[in-house]
Amino acid sequence: MKSILLYLIILTVAASMALPFAQISSAAQVEVRHTIVAATGDPAPTGGNYLPGSFSNVSLNASSEVTFDASVGPPFTTGVFVGDGTTTSTVALGSNPSLGAVSNPFITPNGDIVFDVNFSNPFTSNGKTIVPLAQDGDPAPGGGNVIPTQHVVNDHGVIAYGAIITDSAATQGIFRTDGTQSVAIARDDVSPPTGGTFTLLDNLSINERGQVAFFSEMTDGSADFGVFRGEGSDLTPIFVTNQPAPGGATFSDFGNPVINRHGQVASDASLTNSASREGIFVGDGTNVVAIALEGQAAPKGGIYRDPSGRVTFPLTKLNDRGEVLFAAVLTGGTSSRGVFRGDGEHTTTIALAGTNAPGTTGTFASFRNFKLLNDGRVVFIASLTLGVGGVNSSNNLGIWTGTSDDDLQLVARTGDVIGGKVLTSFPSLGNTFDVNENGVVWVGNFGPARAVVLSRILGSSE
């Protein structure tokens, strides 16, 4: 009886949502076309409907194809789908006896989709066949067998994955595979270049050349922590404990590394022997560039510093031009936090708390869900200051894009009416936000319903 009641509620929500294919809205005289790719209550391609709680992960490619995961029913199952707002097809269903729960899809430029089965085993689909990339019990390059724990994927569909290793002297490792050929990037039974033993291998990032950056903890060598880049044949130290940092400081610990097409790696780092406790750096194994340092002056007032003593730089993104997008806590100025893009020589302000949020009469309060493109464009979700410029809890969230605070454009805002229904919030969990040069795909809540929306900025309206 409960399942029948739930199904009736879903159909009611679907009827009330009635989202159209597309709608053009105007924000600050900028036209944005919103295309509804999928919505809870809509029929799924293989029967049943998309259920509440769907759309935890979305991914967009240059052909404006969007892949997403969903719960569907009746009968209940999980699924991975791909659509463009006109047609939708099924990539994989959890009810397939040879699979299991399917989720977390990523789409490559040529339309191949990599996704998780049972939350840890990555598979790939070309739309015709589904092939496992790494499964429990697969042979580990270098000996033993793997139990995959995490993975990252590049635009060629090649993955780097962390794994527990069984039946071996090694207990953990990082591997790269395209489903045909697998190589070991790092294993804890192979010494790092700094000597000693790896005790932790984590926080993976992979580029288009298959180079993998990762964070590590080590013992009995010359460094306790490090960020390395591996290609299968050797490991290159990018940042390690006790290494001199630009400006005379010394590296002591590191955050999550990100790698670009050229093998440059960006990471935040803790420092000693310096007036700055931390900073953001880009390295290639030979040279290191400081992007931002705690205590350094921000471009439009104040300094990079969290007065509470917590992390000053909570986020780092890197593009192929060597530019780093970072968020920073500020003190000593008119803004308490901001978003910036820098390359070590020039730093550009993207947005500042307390300043006007374009397309609204309100001001920015905080920022999250950042993306950085190779042309320097940034897309992010921000909250607005309650009580300023008519902002209240029904219209205080939005998505903005631009290359600086001079050209930011509003993409969507809570309180907007899209398809006859009011956008009420953006989910904070999952990978519910992606972007490329052609558009932004995002997940929004419309009261009790939820939808995957593809937004394209068309240009200035007359």
C-alpha cells in the first residue's frame, strides 16, 4: 500500500510540474535558454518514472549531451541515462542482474559514459555495450588483486583508481586503466622517490595524457607528506615536506592536488619558516610558482587570511593555461571572502562578498560549486545577503558565470519561474553541477519536484 501511495504522489508531482522543453528568461538583459533534460515524475525510457531523490550526479559534454543518474519505478531500480532535452536513452539499469546499483556517471566528448556500479566498481558504455574497467578481484599490476575504492576519469574515458590490494605484500595502490591495459601508478610496496614507505595514497586527479597526481603520506624517508605525478613508469615529486617554497618558506603539508593537460599540478600547502601559514602553488616537478599566500594583499582590498585561524584557501581549480581558481577568506577590507583567478603574475577578482550580485539588487554573501574553463570563465553558485535589496530566503541563491567581476552574468536564481514552476533551491550534495564552453547543466529543486536543467547564455537582449 505504501508503494502505491508513493507512486500516486509522484504522478501528482509530475502533472503539477509540467515543465516544457525550453524557456528563455532574461537576467540583467542577458538571455538564457533553459532546457529541461529530465524531471522527477517524468517517464523513464525503460518504463516507470524518475523518483524523488533522483539526479544526484550530472555531467555535460561539448555536444550538449547530459548524463545523469536516477531512481526509477515501479518497479524500483537505479539507472544511468543520457539526454539532450529532446530525447533520452538508457545507459545502464541496476536491475540488470550482472550489475547492481548504478550511479555517478561521467560523459566524454565522444559520448562514452563511465559510471559506478555498487558505488565503487567503474564501468564504461559506448551506448551499445557495457564493459567493466575495474572490479573487485581483478589482478593488480605488480601483483595481488584489487578492491577499487575511488576513481577519476579523463575525457578519453581512461580512469585512475585507488584500491586496496589483497594477496600481496602491498596493501594499497593507485592504478590507471582504459579497460584493456592497466598500469600501476603507485603501490605501498614500492618506495617513493623520497625513500621510505607510502602509508596513504589518496586524492587522485588525472589529465588527458593519463598522468595522475595524488596526495600521499609517508614514513621512514626524507618527507612525511607529498604530492606526486605518475605515468606508470616513474613518479615525479611535485611538492614534498621540507622542500623549499617560493619566498624562502618550507612546505610542510598539502591539500587535494589537481592536474592540467601539461602536467602542471596545483595544490594548497601548509608552510613553515614563513610569515604565511599557507598558500596555493603550481608545480611541474622542476619549477614551483606561488599563486596566493596567506597575508598577501587581495586585488581589491584586504588580505588573504582567516581571522579564526582556519583554512584561508578552501578550494583550488586549475585550467590548461596554468590559471588557478581559488576561494579565499579575507580580513582587513570591506569583504569577508572572495573568489579569484591567478597565474602567479596576475590575479583577477571574480566575486567578492558584500558587492553587488549582477542581475539582482542584492549582494553576494558566500560561494560554492566552482568550475573553471580553459578560456578563464568561471561558473559558481552563490548565496545572497538576506535583507539586502529585497533578498529573502525564497530568492537568495543563484548561478553566475564570467571571467571577472566586471562581466559576471546571472544564469538562474531561486524565485525564477521556469516552466511555470518556481525554482526553490539547488542541492548541496552530489555532483549536481557541470559546465563547458556551450552551457551549464545543473540540478534544481522546484518545490517537491527536482529537475536537470541545461542553461545556455544566448547574449544580450534588446
